[in-house]
Amino acid sequence: MRIVHVITSLYPGGAQSALCRLCTGDTRHRHTVIAMLGGGTLEETLRDHGVEVLSLSCSRLGGLLAGTVTLFRHLRRLRPDLVQTWMYHPDLVGGLCARLAGIRHVCWGIRHTALESGQSSRSSILAARLCAHLSGRVPDRIVCCAHEAAELHASLGYRADKLVVIANGYDLADFRPREDAAAQRTALLGADAGRPVLGMVGRFNAQKDHRNLLQALAEVQACGHDFLCLLVGARLDADNAELRGWIDERGLASRVRLLGLRSDIPQLMNALDLHVLSSAFGEGFPNVIAEAMACGTPCVGTAVGDTARIIDETGWVVPPRESTALAAAIQAALHERETQPARWAERRQACTRRIADHFTLERMVAAFDDVWSECLGDTPERTGRPWRKGRIGNNNRIAKERRS
């Protein structure tokens, strides 16, 4: 099949990373990626793997209108077997353009589990509402990265019988426990390598709730625990005066390092003793939790999106926006690491097994392949392989809940 993907941009993000892994890990089909906004470091990665990348330059309203026309022309020229869109605006614009261009098969992609006024943009909320009304006509299937996302969007009016859950998958050749982890940690941290090292990978954004994390760290510090916390991601650097103010107000300057954007995330995950994700809302399937666990790093996460499903019994899950609960979980993890090394080693191994058993790149590629093949009416005889039963979730429960 020839698959065309439509996405907002190829700057690093959860959806963008999943799309990149899917296109580079799938050898059965030909992929073209169309980004509504140009630029982004993942463009080069895709092109290096032979994936065609096109840009629409949809920066303002005028650019959006011109970009929509360009998208229509690209789709008419490429004539793909199926268009897979990612996130609300591409679902709306890409889905409609595909139908107008005469493409019979469209799959939408949903990556969010919350739409909050004042947090989510007005255009995203509007696009999601329009998509709910169009979900019966435009897409063949609606691929959600998380069970919570599927349930939420069914309640918003999306056609529940079209919702399919495909969890993110990871290349375990990249994300794995490394033999040189101790040396890498020393090279990164120097004299601080011997301290318990926490970390959070995620851009500076209200969704990630760094204020809540810092408040929890202040409580951990007040209880006498030593630690060093590494904050990694966009705007997590010395130029962020607001963030530095939060750190100084809580007396955490000696315990928090701002590393900004990094390209060595697998090495950083291996350098951590504990990964913490303090998100307040909106997460679907947070990549950083699975990436840390694949490297053998236990996690503390807030109960947003499918975080609890990923962590399962390998770590700690607490309510969002509750710093005291977050602090208690961090202290429990630090205490176990310090006083029960054998149990801590077992926990680390359980993290790695959890990802290897449930969230590999191969499983994600196979699940998308099944959805696309089903949309095109492929049979086992045509594909030359049996259906992978269980890859596509049974959505009868969601449909029944929606009808009731």
C-alpha cells in the first residue's frame, strides 16, 4: 500500500515520534509524510530512511487556506491507497481534503485525553467538535493511542464503533539497559553521579505541570532526602526566568539541573534512578514513561492518559496536581532503592519486561497494518498471512457505553 500521513509538524513530540517510528519501522508499505508546518528535526530522520516529506507552510489563516489547496493537489497527484492523519487539525483538514480528492480510505489519529478550556487552544477544541460531527462520514477508523482517549472521544460524540486503540511501540535496540550506563552517568554528572538521580523529560508547558513537580521535590527535600533532579526538554534551560524563579523560591537550586533539549534521551534514561512525570492533564500515551521503563528505570507518574496502564505494578501512580502524593511516591521509591537493593533490581527488570512484552515497535507496526488492511478489505489470502487476532481492540464496550 501507499500511505500518506498528514500531521501538524515534525518538531519533536509524542505524535511526531510515534509517526517517525512507524514509518521507519514499517517495511511493507510506502510512506509519504505531509506536515502542515515546515521544519522539525524529524524531517531529516524520515528522509534518511527514504520517506518522502512535504510541507504545506500553514502558518496563518491565509497560509492555511493556501496550504489546504496544496494538500488537495498533493493528494490528487499521489493517489495513495489510504490517508492516515494525526491529531485534530490534520484529522479535520486532511480528512476532508482526502475525501474531496477522491481517496476512499481515511484513518484519523487521536493523541489527547483532555480538552480543557483555558489549557487546550480554542482552535483545537473547535476542530475536535467538528470532527465529532464528521466522524460518521469521513474516517473508516479512528486510531487512538490510549484507551482513555477512546473513551473520552466516544463521550464527545465520536463514532464509538470506529474507535481503535493502538498503543505506542518502541525500538528496543535504542531504548534498553546499557552496559556503559555507569560511565555515561559519571561523564554527565561528574561528582554528583553518586547521588540519587531523578529526572523528567518533557517540554516546559502547563500540561507537564513542572510547578507541581518542584513543590513535591521541596517536600522530599524537607524530609531530609538527598537527590539531584534533571529537567530535560524545550525551554527547560537557564533562559527560562519563570522556571528559575520557581526553583529559587523553593530552595532547590543545588538539586535541580536544567538540561534543555537533548538528543541523547536513551543515555539520559539510563543515567536516572527514577523518572517522574507530573502531568496535570491531556496525556494520551506518554512516550517518556515507556522509554524510561525500557531502559530499566522505574517511574512515578500521575494518573493521566494511559500512564497507569503502562506502569502497571512496576512503579507508582498518583493523582495529578497533588504535590504531597507525588512527594510520597518519590520518597517511597528512594527509600526502596536505598534499603532494599535486591527488590529495586527486580523492579528495574520488571520495567524492562513490561515494555518488551507489550509495547514494542513490531507490535505497533503490525497493529497499524491490520487496521489499514481491514479498511481496504484485505483478506488473509491477499496479504499472505493470517490476521493478528487481538491487535485491534474489541470496541463493543465503548459502543455500548456511548449508546447508553
